[in-house]
Amino acid sequence: MTEQLTIGFLPLADACLPILAHEHGFAEEEGLALSFQRDVSWATVLDRLLYGHTDTAHLIAPLAIAATLGRGRPAQPLAVPFVLGLNGNGVTMSTALAGRIARSGTFEDPRRLGAALASEAAERKRAGAKLRFGVVHRYSSHNYMLRYWLAACGIRPDEDVEIVTVAPPFVADAYANGEIDGACVGEPWNSLAVERDVARIVLATAQIWRRGVEKVLAVRRPVLDARRPAFEALIRAMRRAGRHFVDPENWDANARILARPEYVGGDPALIRRAISDRLVLQSGGEAVHFPDFMFQYSEAANFPWASQALWLYTQMIRWDRSPFSAEEAAAAAAVFRPDVYRSAMYDTGDPLPGASSKVEGSVAQLTSVGTQQGIITLSPNTFFDGDSFDPEKMEEYLARLL
Amino acid sequence: MRIAIIDESTTRASIIEDGLAQLADSEIFILTERQGLISRLEAFAPDVVLIDLGNPSRDVLEEYFAVSRVLARPIAMFVDESDDEAIAASIDAGVSAYVVDGLSAHRIRPLLDLAIKRFNAFARLQADLAAAEGKLAERETIDRAKRILMDSKKLSEPEAYAELRRKAMSSNRRIAEIAEAVVTAHDLLGDGT
């Protein structure tokens, strides 16, 4: 019997896996009929998920945790049985600002650029017109990545600059209107700003944290419990979509599918840049290859590590300026559901980690990890400042950051 | 009560405004532009904000409310948890409501009910309009198909129509679909004039 699932999403390249699972028939082969609900704000994606317009949604990872903890609205427990991808976002700067502090033609060195930005920010603050950065949402990885980088470079995000919310499709407009000096947003919206020659891509978020958790598949916990087999089927279908997505043979076809107006919309050539890890950094420039700009498949990329949820929780504590609570931390960790992922992929031959939590940022070279099935060799997952996050020592970590 | 309606569709905004005008002691303020939204909203100092779910400014608005919670006029995201049914109904209708903290439920309910009714009415109007436009487009296609048949097969208008109808009946399809096929074939194969 075919099971219906409606999936909410925002027009972004990293909504690719459920879309391609549908378009290439992987979902159908798993006995699923998928339909999609496209929206233009995370608030609406979340509302539709909570009030049952959708069964599951493409969501910014910290928002799934915030909704569960009841930050900003009444608490509703969400579950994340699948990570839709790691990284895939860019940091852009207005052509004017980039012209002053960035080199041309390459992704910048985050430390050097951060140092140059620090003096620029200080100067603008003295002049009474702080530099302003756009992010997509308070509870987004974009916000946390940007703040992590700024803070590690000695720029206090809430004092030395201003961080505002801008909807991804309007980032290029915000640059054109002089509303922002920088932004951290997903593709293809960085590339669109480059195309319109209002901004330059200066960093990939992968340079801040090599394997940073990005969008997740979120579902209400009672819905996951009630329809567990359907969600496990969806996980398998999306793993197959991921294998298809990373194969260079399929880049053109997948870019054309994602560019359709009912999905991301826009120019397939722009979408192809992100999915091929080849970004044009400034208007008229050559494409620059950044390996693993998006990371949707290899090394069990979709496995929801409890330690990823906990890292996001520490950043929530850090920037909401709320006290650390062991109880909240446990609730945040429980949002990510490696148990569901495992049971979906068990006996498929797909590599499965043996542990559910790891020290994030600790792998500096290729490292084999213990698995339940298959072989996984993790490539470096470092933070740019050399720090690492041990989920067993959260309070120590927070003390170090604050 | 000061009510702000944020909607990029000016037609829908005025339909809602019209509905809410029945409420006593209410001042209504409509914002349709994305630019400068927050500063204009701030100047109006609303007790209630209504925004359609499809509005791209929702995240910007929620961020403003999150920050303004520390200010003098805190705005709660939702009416309150016990009013979950009303919220579900408003989400179904496609509208989201934000309310100043402390505004009592008995003042909000009638307002929300009216807004929901108006949103639903607008959705029906849109559906009717789309259906009417569809019919009009179909009529034009059928007219074009008739002209093609009249020219190429030297038929009279009633004969051309009868031809379309016969084909539709024998292939169990609608006349409009047959007409569409004729027009497409003509565009592909004909001289394009």
C-alpha cells in the first residue's frame, strides 16, 4: 500500500534530497507517494508542520531544537531522524566591503579575513554606523556559524556589529538597497547576489566548521511514532537520492529539476554551482572548486549525531544568553534520533556508525570509526580556530566560549 | 484596539479591512510594502498584527517581536496555548496572528474569527476567478481550433465544432482538450501564421 507524505520546504538547494527522492522514483520504490508544500518563511514551514498541513519538513536544525524547548512559542516535541546535509552555505560581503578587505578570486583565509573585518567593524562602530549582517533566522546554523566565526576573531556579534534577519530570496535586494554589508545564507541565494554584482562570496561555512550540521528533516514526535515505517522508508529513499545527487553524471539533470518553479526556481546554471561545489565568487569571475561545499551523502553525512544537536544547544545558550540546564540539554539531544536512522538503514549495507555521539571538531586527519555495519572513514571535521566540542564536557566548553 | 494587517496583496488586505471595520473601537492600519515594514509597524504600535502565511517577511517580523519582548509593548506570538483550536483554524485559513501580551481572549476571538472568515472568502474568490479565467482560456482555444479546421478543411463554423465534439466523444475526452491538441499540432506542423 502506498503511503502519502507531504513535505514542507523553503526554496534552497539543500531541499534536494526529498525532491530528488520523489523525482527519480526512489520514494515510489519504497512505497511512498510524496507531495510538497513550498513556502517562503521558516515561520510558515514550522506552522504548517505543527498544525498538520505537512507531515514533515526541511528545517533549519536549531529551529527544530528551539521548537522542542519552547523558545519563542509553546513547546512542541520535534524529532530529527535524518540530517539533510552538512554545510552548503556561504558568507558574502557587499562588493564595497569585500573590495576593501578581501582578496580577489579565492575563498579567503577565515583568520586573516576575520582580523581585517575586526578593524573595519571597529571603525564603523566608532563612526556610529555598525556593520550589518543578514542571517535567515535567529535559530539557524547560518546565525550560529557566522557568530562563531565573528566571536573567534574578536568581533562581538551583539555589540560590535548588527545581525538582522533577511529572507534568503531577498538577500540580493537587501544588498542592492544598502541594507546589509554582509550575509550568511544558503544557495542559490549567494550566487544570485554575485550574479547581480551586489556582493562577493568570501567564505564557505565549511571553512568555519568543516562538517557543520545544516538542514534536517523534522517531524512531530507523535507523528513519527505513529508512522514509523513510512519515515524509515523515506530515510532509505533519501539515502538513494543522495547517492544520485553526488554523482557528477547527474548534476545537470538534477540542477534542471531543482530549478523548476515548484521547487527552488531560478536558473539551473546557478543551482549547478552549489551542487557541483564550484562557486563563482564574484561577478564575471571563474568558478572556484571548493570540495565538499555541500556534503549530503558520504561518510554517513545524514546520520543524526546527538553531539551535533548538543553543539547547537550550546550555541543557543551562548547567544540567547540563557542559563545552561542539563535537563534542556538532554531534551535537545533527544531531538536527534540516530536510533530511527539505524533501524531504517539496518541490513541495507549502508555504513552505520557504532556510536551515537562523537567529539565534534576532533578529527584532524582521515580516521576510521567504529561501525555497526560497513566502513566509515571520517575526513577532517575541524573548527577553524582549532577548538573542539566534547559533548561530555559541555559546561567547560561554554565557559571557554563565553 | 489597534490592528495592523500585513499583506502584499492589496485586494486581500482591503477585503480583510472591510471585514474588521465592523469591530467597535478599532483602528486598522494596512502594510503592503516589504521595505521599511518594521519601522512603520513600530510607529503604529499595534495591539494585534495579522499577516498571511505566504508573506516572505514573517521571519523578519518574528525576529522583531522576539527582540521587542524586552520593550514596553511585548507581543506574544500567539493568542495563548488554550486557544489552540482558534490558531489551527487561522493557520488553515492562511493567516497568522500576533497579539500584545495581556490582551484578553474575549477581545481577540471575534477579531480572529472575522479575519478567518475574510481570508476564506478571499480564497474562494480566487478559486472562482481562476475557474472563470480557465473557462475563458478554454473558449479561446476552442475558437482557435475551430478556425484552424475551417481554414484547413474548408468547413463551416458549426461543422468545425461538430468535428471537435465528435472526436471528443469518441476518445472520451473534453472538447477543450481536443481543441488544445488541434492548436498544438497546428503550431508544431503548420506554417505558424
